[in-house]
Amino acid sequence: MNNETKAALTFSVSAQRVDAHGSVAHCKQAEIHLDTDLAGRMDAFNPAELLMAALAACMIKGIERVTPILKFELRGVQVRLHGVRRDVPPSMASIEYEILVDTDEPDRRLTLLHDNVKKFGTVYNTVAPGTTLSGVLRRLPK
């Protein structure tokens, strides 16, 4: 079965305003509070932070997906992101990331893992064309 004949995955999320300070989004049995307050909120993700969190989740999920295939041994993964927003037009100008993998695998295998993250990540491949997206995957320091 090729990519064109496979059934497309679909996703559904709903969100609604709670009050002038925030909103809430629902998906499956999960809920996340959103910072939609014009003054900002410290206890919720704003839209740009949600985009970066989605990118981080995409990277980690991609690693979870390929490690059994590659027989890649790891103890943990951390993703750190830094985004820069431009005002005109309003968009993310750039996102830099650092993926830290707790592993004893050789460096060439780290490169292979990073290549898979970039090649097969849905959110990664959605964000990359419109944003300067750059980063590294490295071993977590001991």
C-alpha cells in the first residue's frame, strides 16, 4: 500500500473561551488551559509556546517510534527550544532546538536518530517550510 492509498490520519481539537483571561482546549479525554489573556498568564501556554511544545512532542514521539526499529538504546530524552517571534507579518521567525539523548550509542547513531526526527516528524515538517528551524541532537552530558 503506498502513501496515497493509505487512510489519512485525522485529528480533532475543540477550544473555547473561559473568560478574558484564558481558554481551554479539549482532545480525546485531555484538556489544556490556554493563555489567551492579552496581558499574558504564567500558568498556561500561549499560542507560540503551544506550537513549540507541539514541535517538542513531535520530536520525542518520533524518537519513540524509531528507537525500536533502529534498535537504539536510550534512557531518556530532553528537548529544549527557543523561538523568536516577528511582528510583521506576525509569525515565528526562527526556532532553535537542542535534543539531548541519554544514551551510550556511538555518535554516528545519534546522527541517524536526528535524521529520522527531521525526516519523519509531522509537526517538524509542517513548521520547517515557514520558519528558520535549526538545531542539534547530542548526547546528554553525564
